[in-house]
Amino acid sequence: MSRTPVYIICSPRPLVGKTLIARLLSEFLLLKNGTVAAFDINLKEPSLLDYLPGITETAEVDDTFGKMALMDRLIVNDALAKVIDLGFHAFDEFFKMSEEIGFMKEAARRGVAPVIFFVADTDRASARGYAMLQQQIPPNALVTVDNEYVVRGELPATMAHGRILRIAALPVFLKTYIDRLTFSFTDYLRHEKDSSTELHQWIRNNYLNFREVELNLILQRS
């Protein structure tokens, strides 16, 4: 039985690049599959909904109704990949709920494959959050994101093991360029004729890294 992937991009810290990674992943899945469902759980703008309104809806985990409405969508094996941009304010509540309802076990039973992208940082909140996830999430479902724009140097030793996804830092002028609400990574690949540009290579490398994550999921099924 094929499994439906659910990608949760998270950190207990603001301003670590979560929404950027959610945008990249959503556009990759949209390019590859033709469809994707994205969920935005954020307080501040701009958020994933602002960048990709056609495929994104807001979600809440502040009350029981919101939590159950979201989980009902995530637990369905419908072959539609899902991306959750989990705001830092909702980090503790989401994973507390996940543990209480046995989300990981129920997902496995129903043929759903959650993948947790934890965006690393060097502060205490990140260390505590990562340790909590290590207790809840199977190692093959936990991916540490090394965003070089945030972690300027080596990852903390406790996060340097297991599966790691590296996001290279872009020059400031390129980061400003891709932060525009109208910017599309896939459109840039399609229309930029010079494939040797730094941004073209950066997008392609990130898409290839996401493909590796997908292949790992496929191998786990067999």
C-alpha cells in the first residue's frame, strides 16, 4: 500500500526560515505531482498563505475544534502530499497534541507517512524542542534542517546525527529577491535560461534534496 507523505516544518524559534522551506517544498511537490495541500499555522505575515494562496489554507491548534479539524485532514491516506508550516508559537501545543492522540502510530496504521523537518538553531529552546522530538519521532521520520543562513557554522553536536537537510545561505540581494510575494521558484527555473546562475543552482539543489527525502520514504515502504 502506498503511503501519503505529511511534511511538518517546525521550530520553537521565529525567523529561522521555516516558511521559506515550506514554500520550496510545496513548489517542488506541486511541480512533481501537480497538486499539494499546504497548511499555514502562523501568527505573523508574510506567511505561506501569502506566498501560495492557491494551495494553502490556514489552520489552528489553539482549540479542540481546530486541532481535530487539522488532524482529520492529516490522517487520510489519499495520495495527496501535505505540507504544514508550523509557527513557533504552536510548536509545543502541536506536538503535545500529537503525543496525546498517538498521531505517529495512527498515521502508520492508516498508511500516512509523517516527516518532521526541524529547523535547527543554537539556542536553548531549540535544544529542548529537538530533544522532545527525539523522544516522540522515529529517527527515520525526523530530519534536521541546517539552514546556513541561521546556523553560521557547525550544527550543535546533539543535532548533527541522523538525517540532515542542508539549505545553503544565499547572498543578501538574492534573499531579498526570493522574499517577494510574487516570486516562484519553479517559474524561475522555467524562465531563467542560464542554468549556471547561483539562484538556479540553489533551487535545483534544494529540489534534488527533497527528492532524496521522497526516495527514502519509498525505500522504507519496501
